[in-house]
Amino acid sequence: MIGLPANRLCCLLLLFLFVPAVVCGAPVTRTLSTAEPGAGEVVTVSLSIDGIDLGGVVETLPAGYAFAGTDHPDDRVVVRGQKIGFAVMNETRITYSVTAPASGSGDITGTWEDFLGESEGEVAASHVAVDGIETAAESGGEKPAAQEAASPFAVLATVAALLIAGRGGRR
């Protein structure tokens, strides 16, 4: 039978193993210049990235909102419809712009993946509504199977691998 001091030691060890995971927040957070843009107004979206040396972030814009550009290098950005993929290599911030439609509301959502840390997760949703007016959702909520299967992370992983391979030969 394990004595009382040994039980306390085991509990403390378990506590020290799990507390860092709880204390560390999401490695990617999003801030918006405004959550209620006017029709046609450009919204600046900033992603703060903490602790991802090599990975990717994929942002999904609501219907009607259009990607307008980024300060991120062009060879590390992929845009497909409402999805924007960013290859991350030691960045702490990525800023991009979105143009609001004449009317519409929805959530900007995102996912992140840390290739070296072998972890992934979601970026908390950010709600936007043109002039603060909520509109009904336009989609039925179901993703087509082909869209669900085609992950932008595969493209980001390929871009990251090519960049690493290209830089590895030049020293």
C-alpha cells in the first residue's frame, strides 16, 4: 500500500504535468480593426502567433467578405474562395485585409497547426456584421465532401517543405 506522502507526491507530479497545458492559451489569436464595418469598408485582421516555429494557419471568411491583401510574403499565402492559408515560419504576427460586402454577417473562423510541435487547434471565432446588422445564414451548414477532404494544410506543408529544402542548400 502506498503511504500518504507518496500519494501527495504523485498528485503533485500529475498537477505539474497538466497545469502548463491549461495555463498556456491558444497559440493563435485574432483581433479585428472593427467588428461592424460599413458596406465596402476594409477590415484589418491581425493574427498573433505564439510558439509556432513552423506551421500554418487557415482562416475562413463569411460569405460575401473578400480577401483584400496581406503583408505576409506572397509565396507563403494560398487563397481558395473564402479560405486563406498562411505558412508560418517563426512569425509572431500576420496582418491581412478583408473587404466587407454591401450587407452580411458571419464569423471569421480559423485553424492552426504546429508542424514541429505536432499539435493543432482552432482560432476562436470573430463575428463581423456590416453596419452591425445581423443577416440570416446563407448556407445549409453542411460542407460538400470534396471541400472537406481538400485540406489547405497539405498545400502549406508542401510550401514549407520547399522553402526549408531551398534554404538548406544555401549557407
